[in-house]
Amino acid sequence: MARKSLDLRLSQARETLALWQTAGLENDRPATFIRDMIARMERKKGMSTGQRRFLDNLIEQGAPQTHNVDRCAEIEEAMAVSGMELLQQPLSDFRYKLSKGWNLSEKQEKFLAGMLEKAKELASGLPTLTDDEKWLVEQLIAYGYGRGDYYWMHRPGHHRTWQNAMHFYETHGTLLEQDLQRLKKAFKGTSRTLITPRFEEGSLASHKGDAVVVIGRPYAITGSRSVLQDVLKDGTVVAAVEKDLRKRLRSA
């Protein structure tokens, strides 16, 4: 093999690395090796005979061999769909495995199929929440902030549901129907309190032994451990803990 100049080898190494990146294999060992050698050449540091030989072999080889090209392309399309941000990592992992020619287990194939189906649904656009649904989502997200570490430690699945809903809603201003239902299920009792309050606006109630008038619907605020409800007590508006409200007893 003819002796190469530093500039020529560096240029060829960059072109070869670009081929690996295009194939989605930029984190493969050969690609990381090429990247390391590029850094060495850019710093004018030499390579051992073995390193130089291996690099030249990779340059001569050119683009890496990829498998399942059509399936990998389908996954890449799914990754580009708005609303699929939270599934980028598992989709990328499956694309990598398929590009290497590895087989997926039955469980992995089912998981992948579900993600691809979700991407197809989202490709036509994200759903629109009603004003009441938006209000409920925002209340449940705020309520989640008030749960402590102990609470979440014993409910890891609900914690993931809340976090995913929070990030998705912050990004898109909406939720998918199935994610909305999961969020409501994670906070089942709170959802029921918010949707069907025990005391409607204008109702008479008792709060810690005092007569009050309910002047608003239940709500959650970030950092509060309880659902609150505004009441009028002795002419003053009080944010009462909803659970502390009782039916007003009739005088004998």
C-alpha cells in the first residue's frame, strides 16, 4: 500500500466516519476508533503501526455493512414523528440491533410493533384536549409535585406515568388518550375529587367546626400535599383542605 500523507489519511478518515454515522453506527467500536484516530491526527500525534494499518483497512472497507435496511428506515421515520420523543431511546436501541443483523425476541418484536403503530397514529397529528381535560391534566401534574419521595418509592409505575405526562404536556400542550387515562388512574381518588367534587360552588359546608360557603371548585397547586377548595369563612376567603370539609349539620 502506497504511503499516505497525514492530510490524505485525515480526510479519508473523516469521510469514513461520516459513512458510519449515516448508517447509525457512530457508537460502534470501529467508528469510535476512527474518531479517536482523527483526534490524534488533528493534534499531530502519531499512530502505532497497528493503529495505522487498522485505520487504513477501515478506510478501504468504506461504508459498514448494515442489515434490515427497510425496518431500520421505518424506525427512523417513527423517531421523527412529533410526540415520539419519550420513545427515542428504545427505538434507537432496536434500530441498532436490527442494523447489526441481530434477532429480536418475541417480546421485543411486540414492543417495537406497538411503538411503530403509535407513530403511525401520531403521524396524522396530535389529539386536542377539551378545556376541561386540559384543566384536569394541569391539576394532576401540579398535584404530583406535592408527593414525597416515600410516596413515589412505593409507586414507581405511577411516578413514570406522571413524569411522562408532565414532559409530554410541557412539550406539546396535550396528551394522548391512553396517557390521559393512565394519569387519571395513577391519581384515581384525586381525579374523582376534581371531576365530581363533594361540594359544588355555592354549597354550605362545615370547616373545622365553622360554617362556610364553598366559592370554587377543588384544585391543586404545586408543592401542596392536599387538594384545596376555596371557602368563605366569616367574610374571609380561605383555601381549605378539601378533605377537611364536612356536611353542615342542621341545628336542632
